[in-house]
Amino acid sequence: MKPVAAILVNYHAAIDTIRCVQSIAEQTRIPDCIFIVDNAATAESRHSLEKLKNFHPELKVFFLFNEKNHGFAAACNQAMKAIEDQGFNGYFWLVNNDTVADQNALKELLEEAEKTNAGITGSSIELPGNRQGGSATIHPFWGTVKRSSVFRNSPNEYIEGASFLISPECFQKIGFFPDDYFLYSEETDYCYAARRAGLSLALAEKSVIKHKAGNSTGSELGKGKVPFFIDCLLEF
């Protein structure tokens, strides 16, 4: 099986990022390396995150510290470019830093990806308020998504970005995320591009990720509150 590089983006949430990395380290199949991109890094966040460097003997952890916050898509691209420059040829696993992965999350992801030969494979996402996600349909005009926890036998067109496994073939065909997405919709665009390139999407229903949701923007989805900042991101 091909190697896996996990990518996490941190933005003023080092505690969540550390908890996420710890859950990844407890996997039955751990990634070959983790790249953590710290946007708008502070001395405090750098000090906290660098403690992860040697905390697990089999997990290689690398860091990219950015003075400014250029957005989620740009940070993922930065990490993928750094990994690619090292001669890496494997899966990129993009994981939201405010998630906790179940023990078999990556194992199940990889098994589904290999079995289906999918360009993009996602996990079942457990959201606040007992809501479920993982895959969705895309509105043909607005580009918005309607979540679904059931992938098979339904017209799913989207994999949720909280756990987003990109195959080597998909990355070769599609490449990086468009940098004009700051936050939100970058995975929608990527799924659309993958499908246009003739690649399939898959959901590993036994791969479970618990997602706090809204941590980067301060939204309190569990309370039904969406800040004006999110409206701006979705409009522009």
C-alpha cells in the first residue's frame, strides 16, 4: 500500500491540533508523516506544537510556521508542495485540526480507497448535535452542499473536507487547491474537478471522525449560531 502524508492546518487552536495528532498516533495504521501548517503562528503556538515532534517514535512530524494567515487552501497547498519536493508519491490525508479520529479511521479509509480506486475518499463525520456528515450532493447553481451520512445508492458528488484522502492519481491529474479559496468550498471545487477528470469518490463508512466544526471561524454550530464572518466567506 502506498504511503500516507497527513496534513493539518492550525489557526490559534494548538490544543485542538495536539489532541488531533494524538488520536492519529493511536491509529491501527498511522500515517508515514504529518505536516502541521501553523497560520498566523505565535511564539506560544510554535512552542506548544513543537512538543509533538518527538512524542511518538514511529510518527514523523514536520512543521511550517506562517507569519500570516493565507487561508486553509493555501496552507494545504504549502504542505503538499513541501511533501512533493521530498519525492513523496502517495496519499495526502487532509484532516481538520478540530477532529478526533477513531482508532481504525485511516485503516478503513485506505482499504476503501484501494478497493474502489477512488480519487477522493472520505470518512463518516460525527458533528455536534448528533448530526452526521461525510458526503453530500452539490447544488448545480449555488454550489452549496447537502450532507448525507449514506453514500451508497445515492447521487453523492462531494466528500467532506474534515477527512479528505487524495489518491496519487488524483493529485497528478488535479494538483493543488485553487488559492482563491480562503476557507470553505475548496473541497467542493476539488471534488467537482476530480469528477470532471473521470475520477470517482468514495466514503469509508467505517472510518469515523468526530468533528467539533466551526472552530476556525468561531461559529457555534451546536447552538445554531453562524457569525457574519462565515456569510462573508461564503459570499466572496
